Amino acid sequence: MSSLQAVSAQRLYRLIADQIANKIRAGEFAPGERLPAERELAEQLNVARSTLREALIALEIGGYIEVRVGSGVFVVEPRENGRADESEPEAPADNTLAAALEASPFELLETRTLFEPECAALAARHGTPEQIGAIEEAHRRMKPDHSPQAGDFSSDRALHEAIAAACGNAALASVVTHVWDLCEASPLYKRLDKHFVDASAWRSAVGEHDRIVAAIVARDPIRARHAMAFHLLAIVARLSEDISQ
């Protein structure tokens, strides 16, 4: 009986990244050349803007392009090791760029949107005084005038995990922790943060946290759920802003 070869289920954004990388290697896009606008590329490829955004970030980490927020996306001179930034984990230049780039940032945010609003509602309903106090303390440690370095999720994560811990459901809290682990391990997620989470975005996020915490302290589960959902959708909107504004 003949053997069958395993089929690799590649993520769509990685296939798109490979397609663009192949065109760059073939010389269809020269170093220094600006790529077409995201909206145009997404229409040509018939994919969502979020998927294209992930592909472009993967290409930047792989050393093919440079994302200049406010200007556009530009092809860079090839580097021997295929890396655009020494602070990022090493990634092969070819063969879908890097196995390390598996976690999709927008999928992670979608997952958070499914679970964290309910955590906030349950925390408002079931959180003990000690747990509510821990939420307030984590919230106080977030400075409204401080934008964290790319990938520095510590204070943000502490608040969200304190809310999850107060929800009264250990399984749900563990899901939230696991998704945050994936966010912290994702080079794509951290690079998106680097480009789009500036001081203004951070102040907006802190204001959104203010409303979440106020609702939980007031023991208002409906308002807490809505405030958390609004916050997470606002993150998606900020990370989706047009690169060439």
C-alpha cells in the first residue's frame, strides 16, 4: 500500500506572506519601493485587512519589508539572516517565514472578546471584597501617561488576570491566562503593539479600564460586560488603523 504524505495546514496570513516574499525575491518589488496600500493589496488577494496586516507584520519580522506608520510599507535590502530586528526571535527567511509566527494576533483578540467580557460580568457579580481590592490595586498601578515598551504587557495583564481571578470560575480564569501567554509569546502581537500602541492609545486603554473597574466595583455585571467588550473591540480598531495615514 502506498504511503500518503502529511498535509500541512498553513495559516492564511503565512501563505499571503510567502506570496509577497516570493515577489520580492523575484525582483517584482525592489528595495526601497513602497508596496501598494493595504486596502488595494487586500482587494487583490481577496482577504480581510486584518489577515493582510498579519502577513505584513510577519514579512517585517522576516526582514523583507519595513512598516512606517503614517507613510506606508517599504521593501528593504535583503539581510543575510533574513531578520529585520535583532530583538525578534530568529526566523527562517523562506518556507513560510517562521514556524514561530503561528499565533494570529487578531484571532487572539477575538478569543479574548469571547471570554473576558463574561469574566468582567462574573467578577462584578461574584468577586469577593479581597478580589475586588486586588482589581483596584492592579488598576492603580497602571499609569495613564506611560506607554509601555512593545511587548511589555505586565501592568495590563495584571489587571485583566485580577478580573479573571475574581470571576469565580477557575476554568475560565485559566483560559484567560493561557491566551495572555500566547499574546506574550507572539512576535506578531508584540510588533503590532510596537507600531500602534503609542502614548495616546495607552491613555485611551487606561480610560477604558477605568470604566471596566468602576462597573465591577459598582457590582454592575451588565455595564462591566459592555465596558470590557468595548475595550477589546477598541484594541482591534487601534491595531487596524491605516498604516499610511
